[in-house]
Amino acid sequence: MRWCRGSFSRARPWALPALALWLAAACGRQPLDEADVTGAAGGSAGGRGAAAGGGGSDAAAGGGGTCAAGAAGAGGPGGRLGTQCTDGIDNDADGKIDYDDPECVGGYDNDEATFAWGVPGFNTDACKTDCFFDGNSGSGDDNCLWQLKCDPASTAPNCPYDAAYSAAHAAECSLSSSQTQVCVDRCSKLVPDGCDCFGCCSVPGLAKPVRLAATCTAADFANPAKCPPCTQVTQCLNPCERCEICIGKPALPDDCATPNGCPPYACPAGAIACGAYGVAPSLCPAGTSCVTGCCRRLDALP
């Protein structure tokens, strides 16, 4: 994750009321449950409270720094869109529901069984892909466009790497500067930890990143026929830090643990932690959905 690790002193002003509410009661408590959160005024999802020990400013009673600030909800819990990844149902009968299912990568993801989105017409062009995580097809709304013929790792039968094309289209094929700033601004905030804007994700234990193709599942990450290798577009990459929940990494190393269950990472500005280290996924603020440990924003479908 590219965002700096946060503290109370870095909290956004609009988040301070929710943070203050939780700081008053959070010292020494176990992670919040749904009853804790729904008791907050206005349906806000709170932060995680104060961590024991560790120093830092603005510590709550008992010493120590604070967990990342919470974000206010808009009229109550969000993320319930009726898609397979937000409906509270184990749609693929694998014993995992919604955010706990490794194939769920966004609130508009309507396919819990694979990394396909279950959206008609989604990324049907064999060679061109737009922002993978916005839940729609086409680059018109985000200005994102990546040509698979530019990818040295692409072995797609209909669009393998083309060295001649890449040489003749250096700007289009640049991993560091091919995308517009509009693409970076709009798509990057949706990208899960470990991936770039185009669904190319680094999976721990694999030598090369893999593309979240419709044929791919978490059980197939090591199968290049189902999860094809890819090269990440670094311009819009959200790296997988060691102490972060990421695609292909649902649990953290033991030494990443922090006091009182505070997340050992900071979510994007204005977002809060969810799942194992934060609020219940169903309590992500309205307009967000729980993805790789953070309540990430949703963009409306066309």
C-alpha cells in the first residue's frame, strides 16, 4: 500500500468526532463488534481506538499511540449492493462469504467463484483492458487503457506479446508513463493491495505476477493456463507491503500483530480498516466496500 501509516495527528478533520467517540472507550478493549459500531451516532464506522504502549502523540489514557482514524458513514452501513460479493451469501459454496472470499475484489464484483466480475461485456476486448476494478467495461469513464501486446509476459492466445508493436509504440507500452493522470486518479483508489489498475497482481510465493482472468481462482494462482503471467504497470501499482492484507495473502505474519488488534497498516486517506483488523465488512461506510482489509470506495456503474 502506498499510503503513509497514520496517527491521530494525521486524521482528517471530518473524522475526528467519530475518532473521539471511540477513543473514550477503546483503551484495553478487544476489536470492535457490530454492536459497538452501530451504537455510534449517525451510523458512523469508528476507528480502532488507542494501542497500548509504543509512544506517539495524542495517546489516550493509559499511554501509547492511536490507531488510524475512522470515517463517517453516510446514513448507515454501506457496501450492500446485492452483488455476490456483498449479499452475505456463500454463493460458490466454498465456506467463505463476501470479503472473506479471495475472489471478491470489489463491491460490484458479481462473481464469488472466480476473478471474473459477472458483469455483461466486462473487458471483452482480447488485447485492450481498462481499469479492472471499477466494475464496468470500457475506458471512457476513467481514461485507462493497457494494450496486452505491450506486456512481455503476455502469452494470451489471442494477444501475445508483440515485440515489434512494443518497439513502435514506446509511449503506449511504457509501464511507468502510459496512463493519463485521470486514469491514475480515478482507478488507483479502487486497486486492492498487490495489484495494478489492470488486474495484474503479485501473489506471495509466485515468481511472477498473475492476471486476474475470468479463468483464475485463488486455488489456481500457480497455474499459468488459468492465471496467466503479466507485467505490472508501475504507474498505477498499489504494492503489497509485508504487513498488509493483499490479493493472495489473507493473513499477516505473526510479528505484524499490534496491541488491541489495531491494523498494522494504514488505509487510504479517509478509509477505515475492515475485516480481521477493523469493523465488520457490512459496517463499511456507505459508498465503500471491504477489500484487502480496507473499506474502499465504490464508483457508480454506468
